[in-house]
Amino acid sequence: MTSQDIMTLFQYDEWATKRTIDSVSKLQDEQYRKDLKSSFGSIHGTLAHIYWADCLWLGRWKGNATFPSITADQIPNLVALNNRWQQYRENINIYLAAISDNILATPLLYTDTRANKHFEPLYQQMQHKVNHSSYHRGQIATMLRQLGEKPIATDLIEFYRTREA
């Protein structure tokens, strides 16, 4: 996997997250926060979890051994969450711009949230981070359907198609 491949994957992740935020921004606050019995309860809880995991992974890659937990209760609304994500995007884009193919192939040691140590190539960790976000965006699509709303497409192939258009 090359640095350009990783950059494209993170561009997809940003595109899909923005589309998801735009999609849920039309909801009433009651719908947005409704406990729909998903992994993180509400759409707000799920988005907050994705954001926290994004920050956690970036922190690991930058050498931070720990990263404080961010809960949905600490983020008052979708506007505040989106503002935080914009800052994250600036930080991740700076980080990605400095990544070489050699660094991507290098195993990177980190400790997970259960204190287990892992040692995988950086590109695999990055692929996992994007896949993690995609998984939870899929949950949000299901939650939108439960609320009688139509989710927006965030498939990778849709991203490629829109870039080519």
C-alpha cells in the first residue's frame, strides 16, 4: 500500500463522514439522540464514538501512549462534533502529508484500550481505522431507516464514481 493509496482512503473517509453528518443534520434533536439500541445507543453516540476512535488512532500514530475517552455527553450537539472533526481533519491531513511508503510498511507498536500490546504495519492500522468508521456509518444508516429516514450512500465505490465525474 502506498502513501497515495492511504491518502485516497482517508479522503474517502472524510467524504463519507461529511455526507453522514449532512444526512443526520436534518433530524430533530429528539431523533438524533434517540436510543435505538445500537452499539452506542443513538446516532449522536455512534458519531461521538467514531470521532473518539479517529482521535485515538491518530494519537497512537503520533506516539501518544494514551488518549482520554471522549463520550457523547462531552459533545453537546452535532455542530460541536462537526467542529471537532474539522480540527481532526486538519491534524490527520498534516500527518498523512508526511507519511512515506516506507513508514507505512513499518510495524508500529501500540497498546489498545484493554492494555494489550499490538505490532502491525502502519498501513494496516490505517485501513482498520477507515473500516471501523465505515462499519459504524452503516449502523447509522440502519438507525436512520428505523427513524423512517432515508440514509445517503457512503459506499467506497460511490466515492470513486463521484471523484471521476
